[in-house]
Amino acid sequence: MQPSKGKELPHTVTGSNTKLQGLKVLVIDDSKTIRRTAETLLAKEGCEVFTAIDGFDALAKIADHQPDIVFVDIMMPRLDGYQTCSLIKHNKVFRSIPVIMLSSKDGLFDRARGRIVGSEHYLTKPFTKDELLSAIETHIGR
């Protein structure tokens, strides 16, 4: 059976026996390379991964899929990572979802601004598999 057009199916890998099995992760980044890298690494760990190209795209996917954790790039067109995080954290239904900021900048100001809008963690790109998994394990009670 073919998926209908416009319907995104989550990317998962079966047979993975990790504590992240079935964890729903949303990766928001305007870079296809970053989205695919994170998707591949997380799917190998058994996560159900959804991706979004910007904050507007992400808001619909958060409502549809209710992820357990969100990774969001700071610098994106239309709705940046700070605005996206703030909208998530000001929503009663979704405010408990941990939000991890992703950025190529590693400045104190960027980290502080991420905390102000409610992010739980900050990863500098390019991130490693261990950094990605460590951030998840720190913020997900599994």
C-alpha cells in the first residue's frame, strides 16, 4: 500500500533494542543535511523521527505527532528557533516537551537567549551522535 501524497511517514528502523525505542523526536532545521543526519542517527536508535523545515511547518507537526522531544535550529527563515521555542513553551498542551536548541554559533548570548525562551539544552552544530543522544537521555525520563 502506497502512502498518500502529502502524508509524511516517520522514519524508523526496526530491530533496534535501545531505551530510545519508539521515542517521538521532531527535528526542525532549514538545512536538509542537518535534518537527514539527525534523522538517520536517531532512527538507528529506534526513535520515530519527524522533520520540519521551519517553525511554521513544525507547529503543525507538533500538534499532529505530539513529539517527546524537539530539536530546533536557531537561524531559520519565517519563524526562527527562538520564536518557535517560545510558542511551544507558551502552549499549555506542549510546554512540557523538552526543546533542544541547535546552532552553529556557540556564544554566551545565544545560549542565554535560548534559556530565556524556555529551551532545556543547547547543541552546537555540527553535533556528534553522542551529543545528540546525551541531550535526549538528559531530558527524557526513560
